[in-house]
Amino acid sequence: MRAVTPPSVPERVSPAAADDRTQLLPGAPREIERLLALGAVAGGLAHDFNNVLLAIQGFAGLAKVVLQAGGGNERVLSYLDEIGIAGERAQFLVQQLSALARGRPLRLDAGACQAVADEVVAACTANFGAALTFSIDVDERLPALAIDRSHLHRVWFNLARNACEATQHTGKVLLSARRPGLVEAAVCASCRATFAGDFVRLAVSDEGLGIAAAIRDRVCEPFFSNNRRSGHGLGLTAVHALVHLSGGHLQIVDRPGGGTEVVVFLPLADEDAAGAGADG
């Protein structure tokens, strides 16, 4: 059985510390209090859920030991291995939730985009079949980004899954990432805010049917899906949440000749953004 290190319990926030944190958050005092309360609840849930995961993994490990002692069924043993792997992934997500509750800054190290893109393509190939052709175009000189690695994986995977469904699991899907320079007065497709600044541009493009203008304003709404057979309507909602958590924005672009490109603009990590400003 794999050894598991549980994430630490979220720190309690004193009233004085909470007052200091409210100075860093824009918005009405009542909204700020609600966000801080949600952070405290998320931290507590992460701790409790981690205890549940420990029990699941512990008993799965014991079941494997007992089964092996009795000669074991290889198929059942493989199922128990999968339970252990899934439990480890869930614990990693719990650790991320705990970190968010404590307000730790999100960061993806420079050069890590290529590795995440490779992981996403491998997962999509395994899940959506070999009839699709995946391509990756990632600039090797990208700086550190203000997003967690697991969050970027989920963003790219959700966008790639949507692209696979749009192409009906045939055709080409491209994952790209580059630094286009300063973005000026662009409008976010999900929050409708105007944004500008130094971003890294990540995108997933496909050769599918595109997104009709009549529903484009709704694609990030929870449970809205244009795919009646397999869509659950949460993919772009999750993308919206994770991207905006990092201070980023979205755009949806029609490709010439058909298809769609969903673009994510992610800000640089604090030290890289400061360095870029000093150089300018």
C-alpha cells in the first residue's frame, strides 16, 4: 500500500488577520466576509474529506493484502490498485483546496506548460480514441504563470474534451501556448469584463462545427450544454472558475474554414510580472 501524507489542517484566521486580508480584496464588505467564510469552510471540508480518503485507501490496501494471501484474483487486485491511484489523485486535489483556503499564491513554473500539454494529450488519446489527431505548439520560453499545475491540467483537459466532442471524435485538435505581448482592451467571453496587460495565451482549437452565435453567451453557464448525448454542461463552467481564480480571462474565436478556438489569457506569476514591468 502506498504511503499517504495527509495535508495539514488549514490555519485558523484571527479576526485581526481577517481584517488585514479584507484590505486586499476589492468589493463590498458583506461580499468580502462571504468569501472569507467560504474559504474557511473549504479548508474544513478539505480536512474532513482527507480523513474519508484515508479510510478508503486504508481499507483498499487491507483488502489487497487479504486477497493476495489467499491466492488473489488478478482482475480484482487491479481494481484495488485503481482505487489506490484514484485516492492519491483525490488527495492531491484536497491539498490544492487546502492551499487555496490558506491563500497561498498559485504558480506554474517556467517551462512546465509543455509537460502539462503532453499529459492532457495522453489522457485525451486514451479517453477519446485514436481517430483524433492531436498537435501541441508550446513556446519553450514561457515564463512562470499565476496558476496551479493541476488547475492548468483541468482547464486544458476540459477544453480538449469539448474540442473532441465538437469534432465528433475525428479530425484535428491543437493545444498551443505562447506569449503574444501586451493585450489591449480585450473583452472576456465569460465575465464580459474588459482586460489588458501582459498575459500568456493558451488555446485549444478544433475543426468542428463551431459555436452558434445564439448560444455563445451561455456556454460558460452551469449545466448548459449543446451536446445532448454526452454533455454535462460543467466543462466550460469549471474553466471559467479556474481561469478567473488565477486572474485570467477567456475568448472564443471562430477559425477560418470552420471550427472554434477557445483562448485562455493567464497572467504571469508575481515576480515575472514585476520583472517584465521593470524591463519595460
